[in-house]
Amino acid sequence: MAADNLILTILGSGTSTGIPVIGCSCAVCLSDDPRNQRTRCSALLSYRDSNILIDTATDLRQQMLREEIRHIDAVLYTHAHADHLHGIDDLRVFTLRDKSAIRLYGAAPTLNQIRHNFAYIFDPTSEPGYIPQLVTCPVTEHFDLCGLSVVPVPLLHGTMDVFGYRVGPLAYLTDCNGIPEDSLKLLGGVDYLIIDGLRLKPHRTHFNIPQAIAMAQKIGAKHSWLTHLSHEIDHQKLEEQLPPGIRLAFDGQQIAVAL
């Protein structure tokens, strides 16, 4: 891979339960296909010597160990739901090792919710050795981060406003069931798309598979991957039925993007 490529690693491709689901004996949860074993949804952007997380999933520790990640520069938060947030305390090992704070980016309401949910982290009287050192950075429009131009993309997750993110020709859009017209304009020219595709049946806050396919085709990306997959999705069986250019994401997958 070229040194200046942007590398996206799919850290987790699963929905909020993770796959296998606790106590479930369905075919996918019992599958020995590693692509059906899904940790909670998150991703890593690697560029030159920098690593930027998208969300701190519940399974962050497991994901960091699996991918042998030793340094994190920043986190882009999509929203503050538990499966995308509750690994936040595991950022502690990075700030202790590097002796520097990690910057958290996201919409102001998302960051306010994080500060509320994890008040001990942001309490100035807390013992610094036992909490991650984090700095919140609210954003509303494109900003520069680690040599990259990052574009927040407003999305709808039911009635909740959330962010996706675009970096160059790559867009990561998880936890959504609607993309406003103004946001579609922000996605013009995207070649690589990761988009929410929970299951085959409709859902009130996520795109289902047919909706995700239709939206990927509307955006016009050359290469699309569906993520945030439930245990109703068998990787091999469904992928064989997908249109050209659309695939299913899986844990540990890496996508190289020339900038």
C-alpha cells in the first residue's frame, strides 16, 4: 500500500448486540465463518503516522488488541448511543502511554451527552492516572485533522440527528435511515462508501439492506460496503445476491484509498 494512502480498517461491522448474540442458536450466531463474527460498529482511519477512530465501540479493547493499535490521535463521534461510545474508558491506555490528550470531535449535542454520561472523565478533580485525558472539540463543518480534510455529514437516525464523515473520496455513514438533500450534496463524487444496512426487514432507525443498496446507488459510489449488520445476515449467502460494486463489511477488513 502506498505510504500516502488513507487506510480504513473496519474495526467492528455488527449491530448493538454484537454477533454472535448472547444465548442465540441461529445459524449465523453458530457459524464458523469469521465474517459472521461481528463486534460493535466502529472504524479506524490511518494516514501517515496518525490513527483516527470513528467511535469508541463497546468492544474497543478487543478491536485494538486484534489490530495491534498502539496510538490514537483523535476520535470522530457519530452519536452517543452505547454501542458506539461505551469503549471510551479504554482510551486511557493510549493517553497514559503517550502523555498527551486525545481530541474528540462531533456535534455539540453528542459531545455534551458524552460529557454527561462519563462525567468522571471530565471532572477536573478526578485522579489523572485513572481516567483517559480527553478534549472535546465541537464541529459543524469541514475541519483539518492530522493532514486530512474531514467533512461532517448530517444524517437522520430515526428522529435523532447524527454525523457521518467524509474524507476525500471516502464516506462512512453508519446508524442512519435518512440522508437529507444537503448532505447528499456533500457526498457528491464519493468513490468509497461504508453505509448502514442492518437487516432485510424494515427498521425504524436504520436502513435495511434494500434501502442501503438504493442509497448507495443514488450516491453513485464505485465501491460500497454495508455495515452495522445483524445476526439475520449470513455474509456469504447475502453477498452472493448483492449488485456489482456493493459488498458486506467484515471485522478486520482494510480499504486503501488514494488521496
